Amino acid sequence: MTRRQFALMLTLALVIAAAALGPGVTAQRPVVRPKPPGADEMGRLTIDALMDIRHPSAPSWSRDSKTVAFMWDRAGVADLYVVAADGSSPPVALTSDGAPVSGMFWSADSRSIYFTREGRLLQVGVDGAAPATAVSTVGFGAVPSPDGTRVAYVVGGDRGEAAPVVHVRALADGADAVVGSVAGARGLSWRDASTLMVTIGGVGETVNHDQTPSYSGAKILFRTVEYAPPTTPPEFALVPASGGAPTRVSIAPVPGTTFGGGGLRWIDDSHVLFDRTLNFKKRSIYVADVHTGQATAVHEDDKSTTFWSVPPDAQAGSQASPDGQWISFLSDRDGWDQLYVMPATGGDAAEITKGAFEAWRPAWSPDATRIAFDSNEGPNPGSRHIGIANINGDPSKAWIRMVTSGRGVDVQPAWSPDGRKLVYQHSDPQNSADLYVVDVTTGGSTPVRLTSSMPKTIDKTKLVEPELIHYPGPDGTPVPAWLFVPKNLDRATKHPAIVWVHGDGYNQNYDGWHVQRNYAVYYSVHQYLLQQGYVVITPDYRGSIGYGSAWRDGQYMDLGGKDFRDAAASAAYLKSLAYVDPNRIGIWGLSYGGFITLLAVTSLPTTFACGVDVAGVGDWAMYYDDPYHGAWTESRIGTPEQHPQVYAQASPISHVDALVRPLLILHGTADVNVPFLQSVRLIDELLKHDKGGLVSFMMYPGEFHYFTREHVLKDAWTRVAAFYKEHLNK
């Protein structure tokens, strides 16, 4: 039938229908409603819809505690927003170009926000007016005075020029004054309203290392940036904010210690606080007298038999209370990450939180009487909630009150300036990360939602909730994992399954959307795969956070050992499920998870039907030689000369000849976490062993370790979905 014949038949049918309706009634053409952009013909998720899931970060309270500013990211493009703290109105965008924003702070009257961009200090009103330049050149940043009426910044000093010049500018009228010049300036802060501290040296140097290995060719240069820790103690200068001669102070070295990275923080007008971590083995907290320069170690954590495994995201470093009386920090000395408080003058530290859980991200209240934190106390290690430790001048009598509850993850509490409220991030099985506010002055206060990051095009009723399960590891130890089973799955039929292995070593899966944007995007693509009919499991293998230091330290001298076998054992669990096809199980992972994936498809070549390696380590000796990662690797498995067998066991490149199943490799060329050169070397070895027919590879120009840009995410997820469809849906 031709198109013209079909049109004639349709017209005739409509005329007949109109006659049947009777006089005065006109037949209507059928209404064809467009499908929502987040759904396909079966109402399932699409990859395009995943791009619209946003992620909020860096919330900042206005000085009047009525408004919250934050960054909102969509596919790697982030803009500055403000929202009323009572949730009475939706967020308002203050920028719309996605250009980087840093150093954000509020004006004294809470009507404007300042931020730095491309070496300029910009001002934008909360009424949404276009940003305007407040200072054209601010060097390495701009720092507001304690009352928000002035801003200090540094100009010059780069490339061997004259000594950097310190400026103080009044924000109300723009009056600008040069208050001093300090050679070697590296950082800037306010001691109080009358004095600035300029950090000099003590921050280490960066050294570039260039490589052109034979397997990449002489025309392509790979650069690695090495961070060389400072070899001398920190030094700083005190500069009067009204102008005058700087007073230089050097911190005296502490016998038997080595200075590493970390900034100076004020305790009071006479003392500063700083931390040093030595080779991932010893963490020390120091207090230094700014008049004499004498530094004293007030606390040490010695992990020389394993390694310092408290993750950076826990924010374990020392913090001085606002009144200068106390120092708080996190330590895993009892086997779990707990909150401690000690007198700023030195003495015993009181353990504030106690139990088989991890307390992270502590924050002092403005009045120095309370510390907010988040913890995973309870039977669900993937659930976190906000608690408040009431110190009230006596850490030995501190007591805890939890202020959030329910299913999901509540993290990163930040106090309002009036000390009455906390803003924090929440996610759960139906919602990606959003900002909430809770009033902590009254018991049982209902949190207020400030943002809605999930697009309305996504049908939340179709999202699959994770189920916490345990299966036996290689030595019989139970391995925690999260199982996702598609809704309305026909359990009388066998279905394909996918194992997801998280990265970082020290990371974990949560009861719902991941709290980090970098892993939340993987949670979202798993929801897409679930709606395509795959069963998904995400193990928290040995080395994962959330389960105490003994579980984290289980990787020591055993990379690619029990941690790999923990993850690989998930296949045996899946095969025990009547509705999973044992011959159609795939595996994939990012970073350390990519490394475990490579081990899986080479050490257990027929266990998995296929694998996807996203920026994984293929050769740990090569990773150790990378100067940026040498100390991290050595802290866990020593050096290649000391332990060649451990390195051989841990390096998939040593046994790529065993590969017999399809492998997809994805990697960004600008990756600094796991250099792109790792995949170049891996592919060269695979080709040498005649494995080219099994390997697919996609590089992403200019992309970093965690894929962020929309066109990269779309291609990566489409490629992964097609790969699994080809090899698991046979």
C-alpha cells in the first residue's frame, strides 16, 4: 500500500466514524502525545534522562542564616544557586555559563555573594543580577575578614617576580590599600579582624616528569606531576590589616618527625594548629606558638604495622573549636573511626563516639558547645545519619543526640551562623543527592528539602531498591553486598547479571544513591541496566570503608588477593540464585574496581562472560614508579624490589595471556588518578598475546578519571549497554 492510498483510507474511516456519531458531532483525530524524554516506548529509563540528574555541593550559609548558596552540577557543568533555608521557594541560579566558581563567600549584609573566577573576584547579588567584577586581579584567592566587610588578597610573585603584595579592600566602597609585601607567600588567612597571616613555603613543590615509552611512540608525550613534600618546617608572616612591617615566624622542627602537607589553622591569637601524615603510616597533630615558633606534637596515630586508612572524605583532620579551647579529630585507634576531643593546651583526648560504626565529617557549632557529624551506626552500614555531640565544656561528659533518621544517607552537616540549623546532603533509593535543612533547637524537627535534583521525567516508582545481603568470602568471612533485582522479574526464567566493583579501594556502596557525584553516575546507569532486565550486585570487598579499620586494612600486603576474591565470589552467590543464568554474568568497575575487573577476566578467565574496565590499574610496578602514586602504593605493598611476588600477583598485565572472554576498556586521556598510559601499556600487552579480537577500546580526549561531560557519559553508557547486550543477552 502506498502512502497516498493509506491517507485516503484513513480519511474515509474518519468520515464513516463521523456519520456514526450522529448530527452535530465531529470526529476528532486521535491525539498522539509525545513520549516524555526520560522514557522509551516501555516507560523505562533512557540514557538521555540520566544526563539531567543534577548533584548539589558546597552549601554555604548566608550570614543571617536565612539563605543557602550552593553549586549544582549537571553532567560536569556547575552553576551557583541560592535557595531560602526554609524551603519556601525554589532555588535561583546566579550564574548560567558553567564557568568555574571558587572561593565563594557572603557579604556582611547577606545580599551578595563573592567568588573568584579566572583570577578575578566577582560579585553577584542574590536578586539574580549579572555578576560584576569587584577586583580584577586576586592572585591565589580572596579571603573575607571575620565580619565580612573587607577582603584580603595577594597580587604578584609569580615566575620570580617581585615579592607578592598583600591588599585589603573594603567591600562597601571599594577602598583598596596595600598593607604589606611578603616574599614567598603561598597562602593567606585572617588571624582576627586586625591581623593577617601569610603562609610562606611549607607547602611542597610540583615537579614534572615526561615519558615517551616505546609502546606509545616518541611523538606522544605523557606528563606526570609529582608533588614533592616540603623539606623545611612551615613559616609565616603576621601582617597588620591596617598596614605595617610583617613579623616573620618560623615553626621549629620537631625532633624525629618529618613535615608533610597541610595548612596552618588558628587556635587563638597565639597558637596555630596543623597535621602531618608521614608515608601513610603516622598521623601527627601539632600546636605551635606563633611568638616562639615552638611546635609540639599533641597527638599521634601510629599505623606502622598496616597503613593510615581513614579515607580523605571522612575529614579526619584536627579542628580547633571556635573559642580556642578544644581540638577535635577522628582516629581509628579502637578499630573504628571515632570522634575525639582534647584540650587545646594538650592532655588526654576523650572518645566522644563509641561503637562498631564510623563517625565522619565533624563540624563545630559556632558557640563551640556541640559537634555535628554523620555516622553509620546501626545494622545497616550503607545508611548514614546526622548526630550532634554535646560537649558543653566537658568532653568527658559529652552525650549524643541523633537529628535525622529513616532510610537513606545523610552526610556533610554544616552549621548556620546562628547555631540553630544544619544543612546537609541526603540521598535514598528513590532520590539522588539533595540538600536538606533541619532545625536542631527542637527535638523531632522535620527536615526541610531545599532542592530536587531528580528530573520529573524519571518515574521513581520504577527505580529498584538495593537489598543488603552477605555471601561467604574466600576464607569464609561474610562479604557485605547490595543486590538489585529488577521489578516484576520473572523468577522462573534465568536472566543475565552484572557485578559492579567500586573504586578507590576505600569506598563503599550505600543504601540508595551514592553520596559522591563521581559514583552517583554509576548508580544511575545501574538503574538503567536494571530496567533492561539485568540483575546487579555491588560488593563491599575487603578494603571498603564503612566496616571498621580491620576490614579496610585487609588489603595490606595483599592487593589483588582477598579483596579480589571477595569481589569475585559474588559470581558464586549470583549463580546460587535460581533466576540468574550462571553463563551470563558480566563484571565491571572503575579505577580500583577496573583493576579487580582485569584480574577477574585474567585470573578467573571463564567465570565471567565479559568485563568492562574503566580506568583500571594494569601494572602496580608501573603505578609505583608514577611519582604521584608511589607513596600510596608503597604504604600498602612496599616496593617492587621488596615484594616482587606481591606486585606480580596484583598486576593483571602479568597474565593477560589467559584472557578468553570479551573485554571493553574505557579511559580518559587526562586521567591523573590512574594515568592513561596504564591502558596504553595494557593494550600493547594484549596485542602481543594475540588478544586483539577480544578487546574493544575507547579513549575520551581530555576526560579525567571520573567521567563528567555529557557527550562522554552518553557515549560511555551507550557503549557499555551495547557491550552487555551483545555478550550477556544472547
